[in-house]
Amino acid sequence: MPASLSQHLNNMHYDYEVDATGLKCPLPILRCKKGLNEIKSDEVLKIIATDPGSKKDFDAFCRQTGHELLSLQDEDGVQTLEAKKILMHFVARQGMNFYLFKTKMASLLSLSRNVV
């Protein structure tokens, strides 16, 4: 590994690390999802995988779930992803008013009870 790349990887901050080396699809993505569930919003997950399809899968996963992909490296068959957890919010509309909820269930319960 070139010294500059090695230095760059060592200087990156992460809050939780998941080792998915040796695992095949879909396990690296499932471990990624589980790792994101372990951290708080705005914290960073680092995941290491060796499955050749992981790089493409991680990129698609972050785009679909709204988490921020900070880095995605592929060095000698080892993919290293760093992603920031983004808290998902749901917007609900009632009449002319819009409401922001942390979970879809909270929005459904509040609107069904007219509690908003």
C-alpha cells in the first residue's frame, strides 16, 4: 500500500468497525446495516470486506438508504467503506400542514390519532 494512502486511511475517524472479510453477498451488506444500527446519527461506520461485489453494493446501499458515503476504497481486493449514519425522517401531510417525524410508525400513529 502506498504510504500516502496508508496515512490517509489511518487518519480517518470512525466510531464503529465491522469486519466482513471472507463473507459473500449478501452478508457484507447485512453486516453494514447491522453496524449502522449500532451507532448514533452522524457517527461513522467503517466496514472491511473482500467480496468483489461489495464496492458496488455499498455504494448502492448508501444511495438507497440515505446514509452518507464518506469513502470507498478498493486495495488489492479489500474494500474499505466509511459511511456516516444519517437519521431518517418521514414527512407527513395533514391538510395544509406538513409534519416531520423520526420514524414512519410515529407519523402513522400521530396522524391516525390526530395528535399532531
